Amino acid sequence: MQGLVFWLVYPVLWLISRLPFPLFYKVSDLVFFLVYHVIGYRKKTVTENLELVFPEKSSEDIRKISIRFYSHMCDMFLEMIKSISISNEELKRRFTFSNIEEIEKIRKMDKSIIMMCGHYASFEWMNALQLYGLDYKGFGVYKKIQNRFFNKMAQDIRGRFDGELIPTTSATKTIAKYQKEGVLGIYAMVADQSPKLSRARNWTEFMGSRVPVFMGAEKLAKDLDMAVIYLHVEKVGRGYYHATFKPITCNPKEEPDFKITNNYLEYLEQQIHEAPEYYLWTHKRWKHRNASIPKKAVIYKRN
């Protein structure tokens, strides 16, 4: 059944990916109309999240942010499909980077890098970093797709740009293995997911509410002595993004507990406040805010 679904859907995705960009974004406009106006996909969740995070905003302001968010979300979904066939030159033109020298400085230290990201702007086209001739292998830590055919497609897309996907379930073991083998890598981690309540060991404030947070990136950095940077991505136009590297630490073992995670959250919060329409409001990031905190949990205070 998985194969049947894939082979029914994939030809359509391939055809969409081959469309010229003006027509391609017309398709995105149609998807937006269906998702927002017809299906109403998670509209209640989006509104509740926005009202929670921005209590000072009026209902009309929330509605406008919501509409802009859905339009962007549909663009980003279609851009993921575009990755099937986009050329290296086109991708590099549409997803640009400044201050590459920050990566080169770390390379001179012979250290791998954990690149912390948020569900913000575009986390699909960051593959473009592999096109800049850096002396690093690119990895993306991701949640494995249940359909094995679509999962392989995701891996093949990453492989087009000399990258590799690592499932979250085996990330720690795999990264430790590569470190032991002397492989210098940049490991992209989208680190703002909500942990399962049964595994929530660390809590802090995020956008005004106390929630559990993942600290796996910080722990890996300390255990394996890896540099940590934040990838600040801005949407500068439809289908165009610009990223800036914000160093967090090159000496993680010297950092106090939670400092790395706190700096990451500060960078992400700043972006959300500046342009909230580019954050992924459909995911239930604050679903555990009213849950009882386990006795053994650690509560970290934000600066």
C-alpha cells in the first residue's frame, strides 16, 4: 500500500517541481486557498497559539498574521517539492548566506558544528550550504517518515546536495560514531519541538509560557566538544531566503548548563517577535504548558 500511494502521488509532485517559478507559486496560491479557506487545516491551533504568545494583539491582528502564515507555509511546502528538481545554481541563488567566514574559523579548529535552527522561514532549502565548497559533510537530523518510499525520497533529495539525513532515534549514536571516525560535519538540528511529556526532563520559559525543552543539542555539543551556531534565516522575498550564522560557542564544555539552549531560544524568540508569520504555528509547541512538572525535572530560568 505504501508503494501504491507513493507511485500515485510522486508523478504529480515531480510535475509540480518542474514548473517555472511564476506558475509554481500560482499552484501555492491554490493550495493556500484550499488549506486555509476550504479545509481550515489546524486554524484553531494556529489562532490559540498566536493568542497565547501575543495577548496584546487584537483579533484582527491575529487574523492577519494567521493568513500570512498560511500563505508562507504553503510556499514552504511547495518549495520542499521543488527540491526534487531544482538545480544547484538556482538553489544557491535563492538561499544565500552571509559571514561564511564564521564556519571557516571553526574549521581551522578542526571541530564539527551543531547548527541549531527553528521551525522558522525555510528549513528545507538550507541544503544550499553544501554548495559553498566548505570542507564539511552536511547532515540533517530529522524525524523518519513512516512511508518508506517517501522517506527514501527525502534522503535522495538531501543526497543530491552531498548531504545525509540522520533519524532522531539514532542521532546520538550516529554522530558519536562519525566524531570517533574523525568526520568533520555540520549537523542541522531543528530544536524547538515539544518533547513527549513522559520524557520531559527540562523546562523553561519560551515565548511567555513554561514548557519542556529538548537539550539534546547542548548535551551532544558538550559530550563531543562540538561548536554550536544558530542559523538565522530571513525570508527576503517570495522564494528567496538569506541566512546569517550566529555563533553560540566554540568551547561548549566551558559553558554553564542551559547557556547554549538559552542563547538558542533567545535568537529564535527575537525572530518570532520581528516577523511572526514565518514561524510554524500549526505545531502544538505549547500543549504541555499547563501540565504538572515531574518532581525530578529541572526548571531553568531564562536571562
